[in-house]
Amino acid sequence: MSARLARDLHPVAWWVWAIGLAAAATLTTNPLLLLLLVAVAAVVVQARRSDQPWARSFRLYLWLGLAIVLIRVVFRILFGGVDGGHVLLDLPSVPLPDWVAGVRLLGPLTLEGLLAGLYDGMRLATIVICIGAANSLANPKRLLKSVPPALYEVGTALVVAVTVFPQLADSARRVRAAQALRGGVDGRVGRLRRFLVPVLEDALERSLALAAGMDTRGYGRAGDATRAERRLNGALLLGALCGIGVGTYAVLDTTAPRWLATPMLLAGVAVAAVGLVSSGRRVRRSRYRPDPWRIEESLVALSGTAVGVIVWWIAGHDLAVAHPGVESVPYLDVAALGAVLVGLVPAVAAPPPRLAVAPALAVGA
């Protein structure tokens, strides 16, 4: 059987998959399920990442997730003293002024409070790691080509923002290699200063160079719309924002009138679509070799969506699995394990990435 053709998957497919995993993480505090979601993201990144600079940033997201967990636990210890429960460490409570009533500094450290902080930190860390997986798999510059024309101004800022972290990873790798060749200064403070300053300077210069290059190619220009067209587009987008906001609030609030819920939300989405199409007509952009959307992209996007839907169903039908609490031992059922297996589909369904440097041919093969 011949090898599969290497190509870059559509960046939107990777982002849909990652957002599905991140949405699943927001719906649960089960540490086992959160760890499995992180493992799914790590396996897919390891199997389908390229050798581009942004693909090396996933390790930084893992370290950032670990820092989030530690910070959340520390804040729980400092400000989360809970009365009752199994006391692990009886810390003295620091009295605070009356204008900060309701906040207690230190106090008894309980097992339940510590686990609650750990679960909350793991959930936030899982969301960050899932988004980092998309940033490591999808080409951020190619992602801008898929942004609707009306959102090019916002898309330009987003692309520059999401490329800073991958560029930090690439800059750190190059600066570390250069300093290893030159030899370093003794002392941790000296080595850290010689490492951080070049890394931050190089990442900032590359981000500014990217912004300047996009500006010379016409990104972010307003076009030649008339004043009446700009007013119409602004009114459409403002009305869509109001409709979506009111509809979302009514959907979440069961006491609101039902005609303000789903109908208002659908009307806001429809007006937003009309506004985006109307605004996009004044922005003329040419596309060279647009990214194709094939069956592999559909499988990757559907796998992430399926993970979010399955975990959403678990959160509504089995609270013991989605939110086990701190008093009981967390466990997983067949549905949760199925969601994890569905999330691994991109590791097999996605094509191998196109490498920037082709591997050398074997001599004498």
C-alpha cells in the first residue's frame, strides 16, 4: 500500500477540533477526564505536528498549564479557607479590614478545599492546552486566509497575537543554541538575563515584521465604502450583537419570555450573517491556491464536535461523572471513554503534515 500524500490540513479543521475539546473541558471537573483530554491533545500533536516553528510551542503550553494548576492551588490556600472538612494544616487566619468582608486570608487548609482548587486549576489548564494544540497544529498565517473578508481587521490582530507564543518557543530554541556555542556566564541570574532579553527582543521583532508584511499586502485596509454603506453595516452588526446578547441571556435564564430566547438568538445570528456579507463586499482580497476542504478536514472537525457533544450529554445526565465533587473518588464510564477515543480520530484520519525540509534519500536503497 502506498504512503499517504503529505499535505497541510485546513487550519479551521484543527481549530474546530481543539475548540470541541476545550468546550468539553469547560463542562466537567472530573480530573480523570481532564487528564485524558490533555493526553488526547498531546497524542494528536505528537502524531500530526509539522517541523514549522509554531509546532514547537506545545511544550510551552504544557508548562503554562502546570503553572496555572499550581497558581490556582496556591490561591486556594491563601484565600480559600473553608470551614469544615478534613483539616490537613491548621494555618492561622489573618484578620482583614471590614471593607474586604467575605475574604479570608489563610485559615485552616482542608482536603476538600485543596481538591476543589486542584480541579478548577486542571479545568482551566486543560482549556489552555487544547487551544495550544490548535496553535501548534494549524498554520496561523494560513488561518487568516479563511477569515471572512469583513473580519480581516480583527483577524490581522488575532494572527499577530497567536503567533507571539510560537515565536517565543522558536526564539528560545535559537538563543539557547547560540549561547551554548558561545559559552555562558556563571550564575543563574546572569544566565537568565542573557537568555530572556534576546528571546523577548527577537519574538517582538518577528511579530512586528509579520505585522508590517501583512500591512504591505493590504490587510486591515478599509476599502472604498461610502458613508451610507458604513452606517448600514454598523447598524446591522450592532443589531446582531444586541440580538445575540438578548437571545443568549434568555436561553440561559428560564424565567425570561420564550420569544426572547431561541427566536431572538436565531434572528441575531441571521442579521450577523447579513452584516458580514455586506461588510465583506467592500473588502477585495485575492487568494492564491486556497486551502481545500476534503473528507479528512470533515472527520477532524466532526471528531472535536462529537467530543464536546458527548461530554455535554454526560454533564446533563450523569453528574457523578461530570462533576464528581471532592467527597467521592472520581471515575469514568463508557460514554466518557468513548468521547476520549473519538478525540483521537485526527491522529489517524488527518494526513501527515508537509515537512519544511524534506528528509534525505537513503543511499543505496
